[in-house]
Amino acid sequence: MLKRYMWWLHTRWPAGTVEKLPEVGTDGATAIPGIRVVGDLAGIPLLKFSADTGARAVQAILREPDFTPGGNTLDLAIIGAGVSGIAAALEAKKAGLRFQVFEAVQPFSTIVNFPKGKPIYTYPTDMTPAGQMRFRASVKEALLDELEAQRRAAGIEPVTLRIEKIERVGDVFQIAPNVRAKRVIVAIGRSGNYRKPNVPGEDLDKVYHRLYDPKEYAGRQCLV
Ligand SMILES: Cc1cc2nc3c(=O)[nH]c(=O)nc-3n(C[C@H](O)[C@H](O)[C@H](O)COP(=O)(O)OP(=O)(O)OC[C@H]3O[C@@H](n4cnc5c(N)ncnc54)[C@H](O)[C@@H]3O)c2cc1C
């Protein structure tokens, strides 16, 4: 199934061109030691795989011989509070790491912008992702509720900040002024992020910050 999905995804999607993705090795490893890439950005845009890769990346960091938690510098910075970033955070919390999640918009922002009442498919059905994040819901709203409940129960509060660059400084990484971390997990997905217009009404149920499928609104009155 995965093979057919990847074939469709990379050759048959509407844009018609193959999207470039970062080269990612086992457990999200990249060409830069200390930086791992997880979730959709690692290649398979499905909820369960995103959670799985997030948790596995943290487990791999814990196994790195030269990783020494503790001290004033963050052990881990997680960029992006989507499914993969929060799955990584749950694992970091369990391991007692000193970590922070940085989110440009709001937690699970990609899912927040799924169309109202969207059915949720948790393929592969027989897969149990690594880590603690679990998916039981079958529609968007229930999915958001259960993910937010898991995040809150673990006391994970992302800092609202769009990270623009990661710079190596000695043996740590600078990701924002005054923010340094020994390890970085990039969990920014592939949906980009939107800027809200900051006007009254923007949080109404009928307002979306992204258009996924124009067909859903055919024949209806829309303001773009
Ligand atoms: C319309 C739609 C329907 C889908 N339906 C399903 C489904 O039914 N079943 C299924 O299994 N999968 C589905 N998916 C796929 C699923 O949503 C993704 O696999 C999952 O959300 C990926 O999680 P992620 O954490 O990698 O990325 P995302 O969920 O995209 O999260 C990335 C987060 O990073 C933040 N971010 C981005 N850039 C920065 C930055 N520079 N600094 C700080 N934060 C940043 C974003 O704001 C966002 O919150 C669907 C996807 C879409 C778009």
C-alpha cells in the first residue's frame, strides 16, 4: 500500500512535478550531525508516520554516545508543533530532557485548517507508531481534541516563534536570539504556514486560512 501511495504522491499529484525533499537517513538523521528531520518533511505525509518519526528521532538522540543532557543549554529544540513535533516533545518529556517546542502559528495548525468535518484515515491501520501519541478519532474535530488533550496532559506549551535559521555555534545550535540547543529536530511539515489577517471573525468555523479543495465550495458564496 505504501509503495502505491508514494508512487501516487510523487508522480501523480496535481502540481505534476516531483517536490524536492531533504535527504533524511535513519531516525531523521541529516548530513548535519545534531539536526534531525521528522514528519511530512521526511517523506511520508501520514499522521501515524509523522508521530512515529518524531518519537524515534528523540529515542535515537538518547542513544547518541556524545549526547549529554543537563546544564543551562537546552538539550533539544523542536521546530514545529504539528503531529511530529509534539510526538517528539512527548518522548523528550518522558526522557526528562530540557527541551522547548517552537511553533510559528498554533499547535497542530495543519490539522486546524483541515476542512470542517473531514474524515480522518489512520493508515496503515495495523501500525502502532513509536512513542506515546495515539490516534482514535475519525473526523477532524475529534482528532484535534484528542491531540490537544495529549499535548496538554503532558504539559507541553510551545513558544510562538517562527524559526528562520539554524546556526552552529561551537558544539551547539543557535536557533533564535538567546536560544541555543544541543540537538535540533525540524518538524515543520510541508504545508508552510499562514499569517492570520488579525481581524474580528477570523476564528469562525467558516473561515479557513488555506484552500485544499475548491470543489467542496462549488456553487457556494465564498469570499477569498
Ligand atoms: C488536507 C489534508 C488532509 C489530510 N488527511 C490525512 C488523513 O486523513 N490521514 C493521515 O494519516 N494524514 C492526513 N494528512 C497528512 C497529515 O496531516 C500530516 O502527515 C501531518 O500533519 C504531518 O505532521 P507534521 O508534524 O510533519 O507537519 P504539520 O502537521 O504540517 O506541522 C508542522 C508545524 O510546523 C509549523 N512550522 C512550519 N514552519 C515553521 C517554522 N519555520 N518555525 C516554527 N514552526 C513552523 C507549522 O505552523 C505547523 O504547525 C492530511 C494532510 C492534509 C493537508
